[in-house]
Amino acid sequence: MKKNWSKEALSNIANVVLSVDQKMTITAVNDACHKWGYEKEELVGLSFFNILAPQDIGSVSEEFNSKSSNGNESRSIDTRILTVEGQELEVLWSLGAADEDGIRYLTATDISEFKSVYQKIQESEHRIRTVINSLAAGLVIMNKSGLIESLNPTAERLFDELAEKLAGRHISCLFDESADAGEKSAEWQKIAEQLLMLEEDETTMIRFRKKTGESFDALLGISNIKTYAGDLYLLTLLPARQHA
């Protein structure tokens, strides 16, 4: 963007665009600042930090003054800004490189709605994870190739093994003494046939094997999970002693 802004070029831009000098004083701003309740004349000559939420001033000042921050590089930073009415808005700033006079151009994108939705998703995921982690049943997710993707804490306890130790291994290691049995195992072939024939909402009793070699019987159910990366399968294990 040129130092001398074209009014016509900026008049239809929805995002707030402003420039600051080396002292972070606002030197120009477009008409979009009206959405924050400001007049352009109010902002020009004002410190950029004056429109930030107080709790963000320190981190933003550190970002601009950091030795690792190069004025010749473009980057982005998210902050909260204050409207004239004192409302806080979540904003993502795109910081342009400084010109020969040390002037930088900042473009603000309002991400308040995105942040709100994202927070709700996080809260929802946390609730779901809490429920999954507290289930009495063991849950194992595998892909179409029979490779284990993840386990819940109950399944970890059932097999006496951490999820990260089992992730990427063939599901047969939960049934057969040989951790590398894969599809060559006669026992796995028999179990695979049962799994393929098992429809959703159906269950079957299968013998599993712990890391220690100790075996246990569990009622097994299987569900298909559609994801953007392809089909996954959720295996639900309820140990026989809990089922009785």
C-alpha cells in the first residue's frame, strides 16, 4: 500500500486499515473505523496502544519491540480492541512491512464470531472427551487397514498399555500373543471374519489379550465412523465380568 492512500481505493474496504509510525502513533486510517465508533480524526495522532484492550498492551508492545521482530517482515497478531463504547472485539491484525520512512500498515479482521464459535467447539469437545474418558467400556478406534488409531483410558487399563504404545499397530495385537501377527494369524483371521459380519448394534463375545499375556473375554460392538479422511471403526469393549 502506498504512503499516500487513495480514498477511492479504501472507501469500499470492510476491514479497518491504518498506518503507524515507528513510535506506534496512528498516521492514517480508513472509513471502516466507523464500525468501531471512531471518527478518523479521533484516531489520527493517537497511540495505537490506546485502542487495544488493556490486557493486550504488554504483549503487543513486546511483539513490536522484540529483537526477533523485523520491521521489514510481514506477520500477523491477534488482539482485542476497544470500541468507543468500551466493547472488546477480537481482531486479527495483518502487519505489513515498514517502508523507507518506518511507516507500517495494519489491516484488522474482526474474528470475534470465529473465536466465539471456536470456544464453543472447544467446550463441546472437552465435554465429549470427559464423557469418553469416564466410560466403563473400553473404546478402540481403528482404520480400514486394521491399524489402531486411539484408545480411551478404560481400554488402556484393559490392555495394560498406553494408547501411544498401541497407536499404529495392527488390531490383531489385542487378540494374539504375537504383536506382529497381523493378517497372517489364524486367530486374527477368525476374529476378522466375525468383525466383518458384525453389523452396527450387534455384539459378539471375543477373547482379548493384555500386554502381560493374560486373556479376558469382552462383549464387542463395532460402529462405522465417517470422517473427511475416510472410514474409521469404533470398537466398544465391555468385559464379561461387567456384563454379567
